Amino acid sequence: MTEEKIDTADPKAYKLKWHILFIAILMIAGAARVFFSVQAITGWNLYIYNGVDITVLVNMFYPGIKELNIVYGVMGLLTAILMYCVGFWLIKFRRKALKWMGIMFLGWIAVRVLYIGAVSLVSKRNSFENSTIISTIVGYMILGVINWVYYSRRKELFVK
């Protein structure tokens, strides 16, 4: 049995279908992150109940939640910028892309956890019980590990 040799100088020699898909997902997620961040900053349709925007009521009932949403929106915009940077660095096979990809995933998980914790303090309710929030955090952790393993096996491509 012979081992298949991969020409490390030729990126086409690697199977990079996930690479292209991941970059597309990263760009779409970045656009969504910009949209939802602007929504958090402006408060536009932030809290919908039975088709009615109740953002003003939520802000009145929970003082401090509006400011938290603004901070969360700014952090979301910063994360979106980082998503685009990582995407372009991955396209160009920049060595720093791998490190910043890890920072991107861990940073967004930290932002989510801190935001949920702050909302729990302001609202005096345990916001960590929401299964959507937990699944988002777990999803980012799984996606981060998968990408880390995928790109770690292709380190030879990242020489710039």
C-alpha cells in the first residue's frame, strides 16, 4: 500500500470543499450579525410578542436593558468585522487566520455568556434556562472545534 502524497505547494491538492462552504457561511453570518447588531443598538423590533413590538415596555419594566442591548450590539458589530477579517484571511491562507478564528469563536461565546448573565442580573430572572441560547453557545463551540481540527490538518497551506 502506498501513501498518497500531497503537494503542499498546491492548495488544489487538498480537499477544500469545507473551506469554501465555511467562508460562505462566515460571510452570511457576518451579514446577519450586522443586521441583528444594528437592531440591538436601535431597539427596532427587538422584542416581539404575538406580532407586536413590545421593546418600549421591556425597556420601561427592566431599567438598564436598553443600555445592555446597545453594548451587545456594538460587540456584535465588532465580532462581525472580525468574521469578515477571518474570512478574507482564510481566503488568502494567511497564517494569522487560524489564531483569529479561535479568538472569534471564543470571543462571541464570551459575549453571549456575559450578555445573558447581565440580562439575568437586570431582569432578576435566570436567562440561561432558555434552550435557544444554550444551543447557540454549544453550536458555536462545536463549529469552532470542527474548524480548528479541519484547518489544523491543513497548516501547510497557511504560509503567508
